[in-house]
Amino acid sequence: MSNRLNDIRDRLVAVFSGINGSGSYTYDLSQPGRVLVGVAVAGSTPDVSLSLVQGDVEMEPGPTLTRYSYRVTWHVGATAPASADTPDARLTAANLMLADLILALTGHRHLNNGTRDLVRDAVLTFRAADGQSFGWAGHGVVAGEIVCEWESITLDGEGL
């Protein structure tokens, strides 16, 4: 069944899968198995991968009885191989992956699915780090959250 949360998830997967290693992108997440949903990035994932896990969903009343504001938090983790197994190279890899994620999301902040804007805004909070401290030798790691916000003016459950 299609609903707003599933549509947002599917659009985020499509946006991240559009990171194809060409043009302004450094890494390639477009291959099957590179963008994972519902699982954390782990040792069995490819060298370049991204994990998207749904977090909290919040609903707040709006200024009228039929208007509600919604917010969903998506947890994101990504790995990227470094050119050398040094702290500087691992952090450089993480920063390049972070730049790819920001570039992809900046072009799709409303997560339009071809029919409508799914969210009012997508707010990003990320941290790039040396993967060695997380058990990822030779990799940079990016971790963070994407908070998506939207409003609904109905009471029929369309909000979610």
C-alpha cells in the first residue's frame, strides 16, 4: 500500500541511487545493493554503500482542527573506500561521500515524485569521520539524519 512514508522512503532511495560517480559525483551508489533500506551498513555491504533506516515519526496539530504537521527522521550511514589507509585519506573519502549526499539532496529537497512534492523541506545533519574508529579500516564513514517535514489538511489518514 502506498502512503506518504513509503513514498518518501522510495524517493530517498531514488535520489541516493542517482549518485552515479559521474559529473560532480565522486562515488557510485547506482549499482544494485549499494543503497540499503532498513539495515545498518555492516561488514557484508559493498565498499561504497548507504543505509537508510526510518526513525521517529512525529505528528503535531496545526492552527485548525483538520491541519497537521508531520516530521519523519531517517538515519543514514554511508561508507566510501579511501585511496590509502591513513587517517587523512579516510577522512577525505568521508568528506567526498558527504559532498555527494549533500549534492544529491540539495537538488531534490522537496522529494518530488513526479506527481507532487512529498515534503515541505528536508533538513540534513551529517558527520564525516575516519572509518577506522568504527571498525572500517581503509574507509571513510558518513553518519547522520535527514528530517522530512510536511503538512496535511485531511483527517482521512492521507497525512501518513
